Amino acid sequence: MNKRLFIFACLVIIAIIAMISQLFFGKNSLSHQRRVAREIAVYQAKIDSLEKQIEIRNLQIERLKGDSLYKAEILRTRYGMSQKDEKVFQFVKEK
């Protein structure tokens, strides 16, 4: 009876050691799970940032489709264009 109890206790201890080793050193260890969770948080932040950029770009597209004053402002400021018979003044900032 004692021999059976000893063998059972050894098997339980071996099983516990195997579970602990998997918990700390295995493929899905705690440190690996923490690293994956941090990577997921970083990717989620990037996704949120890109979604915000997409929203801004969609708003710009809608304004370009329907707002002629916005188009004129973009053409004047970004591309330096002007309307026909319009005088353009360019101010230079001195250092």
C-alpha cells in the first residue's frame, strides 16, 4: 500500500512540475502571453490612429466634392494658383 501511495505521489509531483514548466517556459507561457497582449495594444492604437486619419480624409473628400470655397482655398494655398485677372501678393518674412 505504501509503495502505491509513493508512486501516486511521485506521479502527481511530476505532473505538477510539468504544468509549472509549461506555465513559465512553454509555448504559451505567461511572459509570451504578456508580450502578445502588449503587441495587441500597440496594434489597436495604430488601428485607432489610422481610423481617425481615414475619417479626416473622408471629410476632406466630401468637402472637395461639394464646397467650392474649400477647393479655391486649397488651390490658392497649396498650389499657388489664382483666378483670372486677380492680383497676387506674396509676403516674404525676413530673418
